[in-house]
Amino acid sequence: MSERRNGWLSAAILGLLLLAAAAVLGYQLSQAALDVKRLERSVTVKGLAEREYEADIVIWPIQFTVASNDLAQLYLTLDDQAAKIRDFLQSRGIAPEQISDAPAAITDKSAQQYGNNNGAEFRYTAQRTVTVYSPKIGTVRSVMGKLSQLGRQGIVFTGDEYQSKTEYLFSRLNEIKPEMVEEATRNAREVAQKFAADSDSRLGKIRQASQGQFSISDRDKNNPHIKRVRVVSTVEYYLVD
């Protein structure tokens, strides 16, 4: 009889322990579910950083044209005019190593398969390009405005928007990247804090973040030597009650 009573008592204690364990487990699971639910609350914002810098490299192609019926004379004229352009540039502060000269492209109109060139005044036409590659933006821009002086010496300057377009480059992007990323992230956090305040929440830790690509563009068509650099960072923050 005593052994049976002890057995019932042991079973009862075991049952109570199992019930207590189940209750504790249920509580922990419910708290875990609540914690997961809290973690699911987040806000995704974008932060912009935008600055203006002067370009630090200019590429200036100077294209000119020569026409003649004598091929040998054509080459002599090309060399003479190219030398005049180089001398003109150097006399106004552009270093010799910043000036390069490309071979001429010569067209023989009598050898063209299509088109009637019988009435052409000159058989040969040639285009040649002298290119300036320089970090002296101000110096080069001032010389650009004086190039017409060479036109009075009989040099015919030509070119299209693509091949003869002056380019301005900004090469110091790696120097400014850290500061701009920090600024974009800071701006994103300010937006997120405003959202959290409006929703009666507090801003938590960053859930995930991605840095957008940097873009460099001309400030406007009249000032291509001034560059606008921008980056957008996307950041997702947890929201806490």
C-alpha cells in the first residue's frame, strides 16, 4: 500500500514538473515570437550627398584641315601648321609634354568609289589633331579663347562634337569617397529618426545598408569644368517601441 502511494506521489510530482516546464517553454516561445515581431519592424531610407568640385584634368583636341592638289606639299603644310600650334600653346604656358600630335587622316577624292568629285577644287584633304592633356585647367581655358589668332595665319580649325569635344575629368574621387559616404549615411539617419519619431518609435540598429554608385556630371552645359559628384546610400534601420 505504501509503495502504491509513493508511486502516485512520484507521478503527480512528475506531472507538475512537466506542466511547469511546458509553461516556461510556452512563455519563452511567446517572448521569442514577440522579439521576432519587434525585429520585423524596420524602415528603409535613402541619404544623399552631393558636392561640386573643379575638374583637375582637361583634354583639348585641336583639329585642323589642309587641302591641296600636291600630296608632298600637303604634308609640308600639315607639319608647318602643327608646329605653329605647338609653339602657340607653349608660348602661353602649356608644357611640351602636355601636347601630343596624332597622324593626319588624308582623303584622296579622285580615289573615292562613290560620288562625283570632278568639280572638286582640291584632290587631297587632310585632318590632323594636336591634343592638350593638362592639369592646368585655368591656363588651358584662357588659351582656348585666343586660338582665333592662329586662324588669321591661315590655319583652318574644324571638328565635330564627338571627336573634337573638350573633356574635363575629375580624378580625385577616391579622396572624397569616405567623407561623402559618411555624409550620405548621416543624412539617411536623420530621415529615419524623423520617421521613427512620427510613428512613436525609437530608432534601433542598422539592419542592412548599401552604398549606391558615385556619379560625376557637368554642373551645367556652360560650365563643364565644374563637376557635380553625388552618391545615394540606402539604409534599413530597426524600429523599437
